[in-house]
Amino acid sequence: MLSDSACKQIEDLISKYPQKRSALIPSLHLVQKELGYISQDTMREVAEIFEISPNEVHEVTSFYTMFHRNPVGKYVLQVCTNISCQLCNAEDIMAHLTKKLGIKPGETSADGKYTLLEVECLGSCGTSPVVQINDDYHEELTPEKLDKILDSLE
């Protein structure tokens, strides 16, 4: 359930747009910030607020990789696997993370600290391979650089 504060913030967002639906993505960001992810129940609640079907909310949350539909770890590691990153050893980065964290892409570590995701493109082709950790980009990675970054998170 969304808090009263979140509902009020969504209503404030809606009032800033000429069409109610235009506030959907910023509202979903707000929901995710509050709850950590966007569950099916939350999608139904948001759909009611926007007077659209829950399926329409699901379409948005499933299209954009920035929205999580399941609980995620404290640190969400998104590994770009597009062609530029592949050519610069993204497979090695993914294999290193899989081994180091003990999880596969799409999984969360048992301690809830890390979620590992494979994403199509992070738009940082000139500095590949790249991993986005929460909101921060880490570029021109090697397994050694990645280890230092992960150590700094702990």
C-alpha cells in the first residue's frame, strides 16, 4: 500500500501535467523510491489513481529496466551486454560478478545486498564495458576495478 504522503505527491505530480497519464512515469519512480519495487498490488493501486488498467501500468514497468517488479538488493548491478560492451569483454565482467556474488543474472544474493541484472544498453558505448550500480555508472571496467568498487560498497 502506498502511504498517504506518496498518494499526495502523485496527485501533486498529476496537477503539473496537461494530461493525467503524463505523470505516470515520475509517479512510478516515486512509488519505487518509497517501496523499493513495484508489486502487482501497487500497479493496481497506481492504475486506480490514473484511471487506467493495471495492464497499462504493467506495460510501462516491464518496458523500462529502471523499474523493478520484484524486491531487489541494496545494490542493483546492471551489466550492459550490448555489442560495444560485448566487444570489450562484458562477458568477463558478468562471469566475474556471477562467481564473486554467487548469483546469476536476475537473482538477488541471500543476504539481500546485491541484485545482478543483464541489461541491453546503458548508452555508454565509448567507455565500455559499463556497469550501473544503483544510480552510478562505472566505466572501462576490469574485474580488478570492479572488485575495488564492490569493496567500497561494504
